[in-house]
Amino acid sequence: MTCADAQPLLSRRRDGALPPGDEAALAAHLSACPDCTRWSGWLDRACRAASAALGGEMSPELATEVLEFAQHLVDTRK
Ligand SMILES: [Zn+2]
């Protein structure tokens, strides 16, 4: 698995369970990839911060928008 494969899976995992094969492959990638580990932690913090700011859980639509924006930031940094 590459980082380009792993990062969409990290986003999807926030929305619900991944297929067991993907979950295992993602866990293996994270254990070997500091970049994706950092990205995963950032996603958690960003979603928690947004939820706190809103006083509750983000809607799935808003969560998707936040993640797309974050992905855009990552893409434009390359
Ligand atoms: Zn990676």
C-alpha cells in the first residue's frame, strides 16, 4: 500500500468500518509510515475541533467537506 492508497482509507475509516482486508493493510502501512500516522492524528484532531466548535457531532456532509479541504491542503503542499 502507498500513501496515496492509505490516506483515502483513513478518511473512510472515520465514517465507518473498513473491510477487514483494508483495515489490516492500513494498519500495516501506518506502522511503517510516519507521514500517514501524522495525517491520521491530524484528522482526529481536526474532526474533534470541528465537532467541539459546533457543539456536537459534525454531519457526515460537513465531515466530508472538511476532509476534502484537508486533502486539498495536502495535495497543494506536494
Ligand atoms: Zn503513508
